Amino acid sequence: MEPQVHYNGSGLDPTVIVARTDVCTSPESTADSSADYQEDPDGDCYAHEKETEKLTGKQGAHNDVDFRHAAREVALTSESPRDNWDKKVEFLLAVIGFAVDLGNVWRFPYICYKNGGGAFLIPYVIMLVFGGLPLFYMELALGQFHRSGCISLWEKICPLLKGIGYAICVIDVYMAMCYNTVLAWSVYYLAQSFTIELPWSHCNNPWNTPSCLASGAGNTSSNLSLTQISANPANSTSPAYEYFHYSVLEIQHSSGIGDLGPIKGALAFCLLVVFILVYFSLWKGVKSTGKVVWFTALAPYVVLITLFFRGITLPGAWTGIQYYLTPQWHKLKDVRVWIDAATQIFFSLGPGFGTLLALSSYNKYNNNCYRDAVLTGTINCLTSFLAGFVIFSVLGYMATTQNKDIDQVGTHGPGLVFYVYPEAVAMMTGSVFWAIIFFMMLITLGLDSTFGGLEAMITGLCDEYPRLLRRHRELFVAGLLVFCYLCALPTTTYGGLYLVDLLMIYGPGLSVLFIVFLEAAAVCWLYGANRFARDVESMIGFMPGAFWRLCWNYISPPFILFIFVCSMVTYEDLRTEDYIYPRWSIIVGWLMTASSLICIPIYIVYRLLITPGSLSERIYLCITPEEDRLSRNTSAPIQHIIKHPHSTTTHARSTAV
């Protein structure tokens, strides 16, 4: 029976149509595809009435939806059921957990005080409102509307750029390697914190050097003589610094990235523990992740608030907070401050990694993604601000007890959380307790981020190859994590820190900036910002305001291009305070960057080769959105969508009421 399509003045009237999708159990059908269907008394199959809700709208709330959206919804009902979040709050926690990561703790406070303290909040908020939040909103809406991961999404928007999805998957592998290694360090620290005396609180350990100098509130112990300390205080190193480098990493056994040394068994085991935790959080998809994020997303806030109240009671805490917030207005004239603000916003909110697309693709179609974007984006930035109080109250305490300036005790990156903050914790009363909750916070912060990155890759590949991968998700996730674990093992060698630094800079770095620019340009300029705004309207019931459409059309793509160009112009070869990376390692780093970006031109060539027609016809078809390609047969576009959604044995019918 052919579908009966009724039109009003402007298109399909969803109030006079009921679409039913029949997926009849047959030798070709699977249990999953027929689970939600039952037979009628005549032996025909029919879908539950809930499958028509997307088309008709709830109580006529979307009566003005146009023909193309209605046709798309009929196509969606013919797909096998897609998992949804059990509760809306689980999705929000997952997004917050992904956005609020270790960078909020170890990067934002440093960037803030380096760029003018309180004055930095002005460019930060401006970049959030005009650049970061529109892109954040865009990705949440894209995933929810198209219900697709980072690969198959491009078939619906711009097939020629499908390589972007594969590039994102490569980047996510690099992120899993370095992020999970940092988590392994945190697990190691947590295990070592269950002791009477923290091992990094003094200089009497076998790994300590003659330069070790332990400072506390009112006392100083050292392996240096008083004469040596007085002559050259810069010779001294803290026990926390030596513990991280000489006990945890044992970096003294490596001469550089060309001499990584053997794998350290304890770190390899900690890394295995991390991957096991990740597996049992991801193996069932959003059904398992949705339960885990109740702990991993909320626990960091409990710890942050606890550390905040502990920090502000320490001697010298307000000196640190004043240093953090005191405005230096003259720095706003420096263009680098604005570049840092834009870069921090981008990497904090995290568009371009495919995670927001994946997480939102499991939402219900009519979920208010606009409210979600504003809420979660704001929470992320406020969390960064709160973390600054936690960090600088402790830095002020350290500066007071050691009689130093704050810029002499502070740092950023892994060093801040693995030897600066632990050194401060070791000087506190009840240091063991504070160390335990601090490293638990780091683990939960990191787990949420690695969940998000890996889920982006898993969802993208499962959506692109559903018969091969989605039906066997548990095995696929296990195989993928084993692969990532083996790739990450070199980071657990004695020289693994050199490799982690290389991965962090050249793995995602510049490549993800270019990818997000292509994504924003394709959605806003090829697919069309106005078309995208109508897509959003069909979901949430109202058109995004003029501000959002202005940002998508004219601000967001140039915003990302600005960050990318500035990053290229200001690029310097990777080096640390005490190590210069050899030239060959920099080349390897750029090859890592190219390994993800190369997916884009390779797929462009492949797509043009397999598309029929002349070159101009091929290009046109490859940059045309799916709904426009399907509607080229104007005689019966909706019938084509219903009959051939995936070229399977699925059949559909619509009954007029």
C-alpha cells in the first residue's frame, strides 16, 4: 500500500497524517529491529503509536513543520530503535563531565593570572558568548537533529567532507593515549596516598637527590648543606618534584625521547586499571555511561568545594586569591591575551572532538538543546573560575610558608597537579586525607573526558557500520580499548613524559582547530545557517534568535579560523625548561598531526571517484545535503524515503485519518 500524503498550503500537514513503520520479522530481520513491533489480527505488522509522535508533534505543537522535516521523520521511524538517555539529567552530567576536565584545574587559573587576572575575564566572556557557545550549541543541535555520530552525520550535511569524521576518530585515539596515561599517574598517586606519611613530604627517600629541599610551615629539611642553600637556592628541588620525576616516572633512567627505556610495570598496571574502568563505563552505551556519570561528574564538585573552603582558611590564601583576581587592565591591549582567551574557551568547551555530537545523538528529538547548551556551557566556565580560587589559595599558602613570590611557586600543566599542589597538601594538617580526595577528583575529572572522547569514536563507527559493529558493541569496545591500551604502553616507559608532551601538542593541537573550522564552515555556509536554524526550530518549537544566526553565519567560522591562524603564526617547536626536543621528534609530531588531517583529502578523492556523472555533477552531488538529493525526484520524494531508507527489507505505510 502506497503512502497517502496530504498537503496544506505550504507542505505536508502533520496533523492529518499518521505514519506507521512496519518492520516485519523475517529471516533477514534481527531481534533488535523487530523488538518494538507486533502483529495485528490480520497478520500484518504495525508499529507502536509512539513511533508517530515525532511526525505529528505533541498535541500539535509543531504544526508549522515543513515538508522536508516531516519526510525526514518518516525516514527516522524506519530505522532500528536508537538508545536514548534514561534521564535528561544523565545527558547533562555527561556533557558537563566531558567539558569540565583537567584543563579547568591546571590551565585556566594559570592563563587567567598570566593575562591580567580579573581583567582577563572580559575577553574570556566575550569569546565565550560570540565564539565558544555558538559552536557548542551548534554541535549539540546537529547531533540531536540528525541522530548520528561524527562520520555518518556528514552523509546528511556534506558527503564530500565525511573524512572529517574519520579524522576525529584518529584524534580521539591520540587523546585516549595521553589522557589515560595522566589518569594512570593519578591512580598511582592515589594508591601511594594510603599511608601514614605521604612519600613526597620529606627528602629521606632512596630516590631523593642531594638537591632535595623540603619546606614546611615553620621548618625546613634538606639534603643540601646550609652553605649550599645560601650560596645558590636555585639548586634546590622539592621532594614532591623529585617524587614525580624520580619515583613515579623514574625519568632519570631516560636521556630523552630517543631513549624511552623499558616499560615501568606499576604504571602499565595503573593504565590497565584505567582502561578497565573505561570499558565497563562504555560497553553498554548510554545505558552504562548514564549511571557512571552520576559519580564521575558530581564527585569533582564535592571535592572542589571542599578544597575551596580548606584553601581559604590557610595562611596567605587571600594573598594568592588577590594575585589571581587583581585586574591588570593594560594587558587587554595585548593581542595575545585575546588569543589565549579564545583558545582557552575552545579547548574548554570541546567542540570538534565528536563528543558533543555523539552524546546529543541519544537525546529525544524534541529535547531543548538550546537550554542545555547555555546551561552546560555556563557551568563549565564557572567551574574554571572556581578552580582558580582552589589553586591560588593554595599557591598563596605556599608562597607565605616558603617566603617566595607566587610566580616562583606556581606553574601550569601536569606539574601543577603532580608536584606543586601535592607539595602544598603535604604541608597541611591531615595531609593524607587531602591527598586522597584530591587525586580522586583528578581521576573522576579525567574519566569523564576519556569517556567522551572514546564514545565519540565508538558512536561514529557504530553508526557508520551498524551491521558489523553496533550489533556487537561489547566486543567492538573491548577490541578498541585493547588497541588504545597497546598504543599507550610506550607512555608508561621511563621516558614516557616526553611522549605524553608530544601527544598533547601534536595529537589534537592544530589539527582539531582546522577540523572545527571546516565543520563550522560546512554547516554554516554549505548546509546553510538558516536551514540549520529551521532544523533547530523543528526540534525545540522556536527559531533560534537573530544573535545565534548572526554568529553561525558571520562569527563562528571566522572565530575558529582566527584561532587557527594565530596558533600557526605563534607556533614554536616543543621544548621544556630543561629539555629541547630533537628535530626528528618534531617531524614525528607533525606527522601525527598530518595523520588525522590526511583523512579529509583522501575521502574527498574517494567520494568523487565513486560518484557517477561528470565532474561538476559529482561535486554538486557531494556537497548537497541528503534531503535535497532525495527530493530531486519531485514526483514522490517522501515515498522514496519511506521505501528506501537503507536499502534493506524494511517496509512502511502511512494511513490517513
